[in-house]
Amino acid sequence: MLSGTAAPGDVVELFYNSVSTGLTANADATTGEFGFGFPATQPGAYHVQTASDLSDPIDLKLKPILTRRMAGLRYPGNRLVLKGRLRPASAGSLTLRVGTRHWHVNVKQDGHYTAVVPTDRLGRHRARLLLEPHAGFKGFTRRKDYRILAPALSTGARERAVLALERRLAALRHLVRGGPNGYYAYDTYEAVLAFQKVHGMARTGRVSRGVWRVLGRAKVPKARVARGNHVEVSKTRQVLYEVRKGKVVRITHVSTGATGNTPVGKFHVYGKVPGLNGSGMYYSLFFTGAFAIHGYHSVPAYQASHGCVRTPMWFAPGFYDRWAVGTTIYIFA
């Protein structure tokens, strides 16, 4: 509503950016008061005039509409976004601030936007969307509080947090059989165990708040030999890395020789034996003498084999198919 006073009984005409809107109003015959009610869809300068007078312009600034909602998994390291729409899309530019960190937010032509919210830190956070207005619009800030959760998890759990855990492990190259499915089965336990080994944590296979904290900030580990395609085994950490083009692409937990007799060095796969043999070795890849990488029914968190590199049974067939005779195997102390 634009209102004012003029000479009683005068006809008042409304102008937008010096162009007549075609709207007129009659000033009250007694008080001279008048008003214009209309939907304001564009910012700009408005003024009124009568046959004998002209008002100063009023610069009308509009307050845009900004919607927002959270979508995604509110667990460490998972994708969580703030999404919505800015109307009109040309009203200004958006910046996302969380604590001391800030990012520019891309707004599409139709006004829709998606801003990735950080999930690397546990606890409560406040996301703020700041609108830096363009000419004719008002700036403002919209807030959205959220919390990054860290529930205790162990085998048998079935909940959204398990799906978030498995997705995060997969992003860090720790395999879960068949991909994330939201069920904390033995393969999830083994993936957690491998993660704990890689990061020098207690080898429990269970997820505590401390494990979530590391999950939120962890990165894919680097290969010891950062070139080519090969397999790396660490006797200290009891893990196996599959490396492609110098990058770690898969990680699993293993168990090497109980007496420390698994040989250290650079080897090559010289023979492959599919299926289960009489010693319980499953899908074996021999790399020197009688030493092989193979699946086994028992793969504890510590060194327990006769000298071979044991892997989980479910992991062995795929590993067998992915690596051919001649594959380079590095065994590190």
C-alpha cells in the first residue's frame, strides 16, 4: 500500500520509474488522504502527481522469498544438503555460513539451489544463508539448525545410521558385501575393523562416538607405491589395499602369519586355484612358494595364519577375478 495526502478532491496518478501505471485515486474531499493498493512485483521508484503537484520519488525495495529444507543423512562424512528456492532468482547472491566457514551457493535460473552442509564435526551446528541483495531488493539471513549424530553401533543393528556408516565406509574404499544396505552384518563388522586398523584404533569392529569422529574427517589412504596396478599388504596394520593407477580403490582386513613368517618384499602372482581346497583355502592366488592370498573361514583382527594372507570368504571370489597371474604383490612389514 502506498498512501499520502493531496489537495482535497484532487485526482492522484501513480507513476513507476517515471512511467504512468494507469492507476488513479481520488483524494478524500475532507482530509486529502489517498492510497494505492497493488501487488508489488518489481522494485523501483514510485511517485504520484496531480494536475498541480508532484511528489518526491519513493524507492521501493522488495524482500525476496527464500525457502529451505534439509535433505540427506545427518551422520559424519555423509552428504547433507540445504535446498530450496529463491524468488525471484535475480534478487541477489547466496552465501552459506557454518561456524567460521563459508561457501558461495549457486542459484539456478529458476531460483532453485542446493548447498552442501559440512558433516565432518559431531554435535549441533547452525547453517546460515545470507542474501547479498541486488539493486531494488532487501538482504537478510535465514537460519537452519542441525545436529550430526554419532550413535553406538554393532552387529545386528538395523537403522538409518547403519546405512550412513556403510556409505561412509564405501566412500573411503572399505568394502561392504553387495554395497550399503543398512544392516550391520559380519561384512560391515569387517569393514569397520579394517577402518580401525588403517587409523590405528582399537580393533573392536564396533562403532563408538570416537570412531564416528574419525570417520567424519578421514580421507582415502594413500598407496605405499603410488603408481601402477598392484596389491599391497601391511603386516603391521593387517590390511590389504587394491591399487589401480597408484590409487587405493578397495580395502579389506586380513590376517597374516601368526609367527610373523609371511614374507616381506615384492612378488608376483604365479598361480591361481579357484574354489575351496583341502586346507580350507578359498580362491587362492599364490605369490611365492606355498604362500597365497586366499579366503578363509576365520580372519581375526590379529596375525593368525600359517603364513598366508587370509581375507574374508565373501571377498575372495571377487578379488580372485580382479587380479591375474603376473599381478605385483607388495608385502610390507
